[in-house]
Amino acid sequence: MLKVLNSGIRFFLKAHEVSVVEYPRNTKMLLGSLLGAIAAILQSAGLIGGFGYVFSMMATGPIVLSTVISVQFGLLTYVVTAILLLIIQPSEVLVFLFTTGLLGVALGLGFKWSRRKISVTLTGGLALSAGILLLLLIFHFPVLGPSFSRDVNATTILAIEGFSIVYSWIWMSVSIAGIRQINKRVMSKILLEKSESN
């Protein structure tokens, strides 16, 4: 048990080593637009219900990626996605702005500003829990279902915090794996193009 706990602590204290190839401005704009459209399509799938919610949760991914590529374009992608949702699925705009989208931006900023996995996880978790609480307390939006929305107490807030940190950790891990794969493919493509030109 102690061994598992020690390895878990070491995992969180390790550096995440996430870095992205520097793209030209036009490429960033193109990627931001494409990722925003993908995020909007994924988020709007939540209306289907059932399996659609799985796709809806995946809307965080494109926002993380665009924010890691560039903070400026990440924020623009976040706004573009919200505008697209306003057109195609208005009922999902608040959910995106305060949960999936906000988590994506927070994780992206965490990757840019800190080298530690624990910092990235906490940044995402705190942003997500703040977004959920804003939806519940300010907008009275039943994001957790009607029973939770009516009775927000200290236990509910602690449960939201715990869930948000675990969920943020999952997305942090998925993002690291995804960005590594993308970097591998981009770098192998660059090396291939260089060898072909020589």
C-alpha cells in the first residue's frame, strides 16, 4: 500500500514534459478554427443523450490542444466554439463555457505555466469546480441534476471539488498522451519532408 502511495506521489511531482512544435501564425489560426469546430460538434452531441454524453465530454481535448499550441489562439478557440454552439446548440453554451471548455483552457494554461503534473491537475480541477459552482449558484443551471441543484451545501461543494480534481487528473493524463502522439507524428513528418528535399 505504501509503495503504491509513494509511486502515486512521485507521479504527481514529476514534470509533464509537454511541449509543442512552434507553428506559423497562419497555421495556428487554421488549427484554432478546426479545433473550435471539432469541439462544438463534440459538445453538441450531448443533446443525443446516452452515448452522446461521452462525445460531449471529449470537447475538452481540442481546447487543451489549442491552448497548449498558443494561449492567445486557445482563448480564441474557446470563444469561437461558444459562438458556434450558440448557433447550432444554444442549450450547450453554458455547459461548455463553465465546464468542458473552461477545463480545457485551464489545463492548457497549466501546461504552459507549470512543469509539474500536480500544478496542472489542480489548475484544471479548481477551474472546473468553480465553473460548476457558478452554474449551480449563480445561473441555477441543473448541471448535476435537479436533486444536487436544489441543495448545495458544504458536502456537495467538497464532492464537486473531489470530482473536479480526479476528472482534471484524467484529462491531464489523456492530454499528455495525446500531445506526445501528435508531436511524434509532426516531427516524423518534418524529418520525412527534409529527407525528401535532400
